[in-house]
Amino acid sequence: MPLDVHQFPCLSDNYGFLIRDRATGLAACIDTPDAKAILAELGKLGWKLSLILNTHWHPDHAGGNAEVAAATGASSVGPAEVERLIPVDRKVGGGDTVMLGETRFDVIDSGGHTLQHIAYHDAADHVAFVGDTLFALGCGRLFEGDAEQMWASLQRLAALPDDTRVYCAHEYTASNARFALSVDDDPALKARADAVFAARERGEATVPTTIGAEKATNPFLRAPLLAARVGAAGRAAHEAFGTVRAAKDNFKG
């Protein structure tokens, strides 16, 4: 049975995600960026929350755990690092599985943004919830990990089927597109950037994206192809990625 996904904006640029296993009616939230918004959306939908699925420990991803759990009775699942903020009921890492009713999520190690960051992949429904590892036309900052770790994580995500819908946690795409255009002149990127700018002018979300779209146009996944352009010719793939990531960190456009 399919997975229902309900996406809504919250905080300044986050997205909240409520998901429901249609076979059993069991629901979960991906992270807890804004507890009040999550509880309000649950009320509108009439869904009963059973799980909180955290991707990493940052407060805009796990800071609402206590309030959501207290209001719903949901149990929490996430990497051990979440306990820097609050205890979790079940600690998971890459290679583990999590069941929401009849929906199976494979846990993918996606460290780099934080050391124990994870993603949740529902292969049957071609869906991945990636937190702050992969963004539409971007990727997360390296707050804790290094370029080698993050490149390996991005490659694990890039290995998913091209039609996988990727739900990333922030609406950063217009900013990411402006940077991408500064390092890559591929016509497919230009066409996508124009579509992104138009969508944002209309107030439309640019999330979800797909693995195929990101492989084709995301400068961080294309870093080895851009190596010469960004001054990383002859370097290893993760070093080329690190050069592109550093350029984004300093980008002012």
C-alpha cells in the first residue's frame, strides 16, 4: 500500500513532513522542526502519530520531540547523537530498518552535516527523507564531518533509483541555484534554475526533488566534472567536492 506524504512549511525556511502508512493508518513525522505546527497539521488531517523519525540532532530537527511526544504518545527513533538534546526511544544507524505499519524504511548513513546524520528510504514507494544532507541543487554544510565523509554519503544517496522522490528539509533551492550557475554552465542547469526562480516567484515549493534531477544538475554531485572549473583539476572526487563546498560557503550571490 502507498505511503501518504503531507508537506508543510514551518519556521523560516524548514519543511515539516507527516507520513502515513495507508495500509494501517499509522503515521509518523520526519523530524520535529516546529511542534505546534506539527500538532496543528495532525489535527487537520485527523492522523494519529505513532513515530517521530529524526535525521540528526540539530534543534530545528529534534527540538520539538518532547512536545510532540507528550501530546501524541509517539515514540522516537533516530541516531544516537539526538541524545545531545533529548533521549530517543530507539537508536538507529546505517543498515538498520524501521517499520511504520507495513512501510519499511531502510536507514542510510548520511553523515557529514553532523557525524551521525541518517536518511530514511522507502524503496517500495520510491521516497527518501534526507534531512540536511542533500538539498535541491545543494547539500548541507559540513558542521561536524569532512568532505570525504559527506561525499561518501552523497554517493550512497545518488545510488538510489533516479525516480526516487527526495524530501529535503529546507527551501534553499533559489539560493542554491544562484551558486550553481556560478560554477556550472550546463544548459540543463540553466533551464532548471529558471524554473526554480519562476516557481519561487509564484510562492511554490521546490521540494521534493528527485535523485535523477540532482545527479543531472546539482553541482555537489557533479563536482568531479567541475573540478577544472573550480580549481580542483586532478584531485580526488571528494577533494573536488570539498572545493565546491568551500566555494558555496563563501558565496555572496
